[in-house]
Amino acid sequence: MSYNIAIDGPAGAGKSTIAKLLAKKLGYVYVDTGAMYRAIALYLLREKVRPGDTEAISRTCMEAEVTLLYQDGEQMVLLNGENVNGLIRTEEVGNMASNASAVPAVRARLLQLQRDLAASENVIMDGRDIGTCVLPDADVKLFLTAGSAVRARRRYEELLAKGTPGSFEQIEKDIIERDARDRNREISPLRQAEDACLVDTSDMDIPQVVDTILEICRQKGCI
């Protein structure tokens, strides 16, 4: 029997950071669905597909093969056999991923891979619609959130640490716009599942968030 933990929430809420730490502590497999969408987005950008051209997105995404591999406990995202871990975390790719994820053909392309992983392994999966759509029967469902300014500051500091600083104001504007797209898209919009536990990380550091979620997992019998 496999256990599944679903973590949803808006961009910059800390989903990936927290999910990775939890996976290591619990010995679960971490499945970064956002990275999978970003790999598709990278391919679309390389093919010069416009973000609003849903027909071209639907057609072109079928040419992209996205797979996950794990080496020494770390996830590698392969796009047509190429390791693209270091190429998919830019703002341009993130914005394209937000647009592409609203296209049904893209979601269908990745959904089965995600469910197959969850059926065979104890997984922690994060994204926008994991608890509501991808893994509706997950043993634990969490919705992580934080204020837009807090999320923008985290992203700004992350970029600064990588030596590629951006405009804080533009980052927050992009986050607010991405939130609106994610919440208002017709297919699998971002929303908190009825049985998900809300965790607002605005005033919490990473260890506090991890401890809070571990306690929820204990209560749900996943530890």
C-alpha cells in the first residue's frame, strides 16, 4: 500500500522547498509536477510558440517527452532525453508554464505519469491541482499559501542568490497575474480542496512549516 501527500498552493508559497524536505524526512518520493509543466513550457519556448496560441500549444506539446529520474534521491527532469533541471526555473519559463497548464492537452499529457508514480510509490506531490484533480484520494492534502508580497520577496531573494536579480515590483506583479490565471482557468483551477489543511506560511520559517505538516501527517497516520 502506498501513501500519498498532496500539496497545492499558489506560486512562491514554498511548496517545492517544503515537499523536498518532507520527502527526505519521511523517505517518500518527491514528485515536482511544476517542473514537469516547466519542461513542457521550455519546449514550447524553444519552438517559439506564443503563450496565447492554445492550438499551437496543444499540437506542439505532443512532441515533448517528459520523464522523471532519481539519482541519489534527487529528481532529474528529462525533456526528450535532456536533463533540463538547470534551465526551467526562469521567470519566462514559469510564465509560459502558467499559460500552458490551462490547456487541456498539456494537462492530459502529464496526468497519467503523475498518477502512475503515486500508485506505485509513497509520494509527496506538489502543484496547483494535486488534491483536487491529480490525487483526489490522497491520504493527506495540504494547501500552502502566503501573501503576494511575501512570495515575491522570497522569489526576489532566490534570484539574487543565483546572481540574476530582478525587479521586486515586476516579480510581485507577475505573481499576482499568475494567481489570477491559475484561479480562473477553466480546467482544474487553483483552489483549496474541501478536505485540505490550510497552512499559511507568511509568518513561518521553513522548519516551522515542516514541523506543522509533520504533525498533520502524524494525525493522518502517514508516519
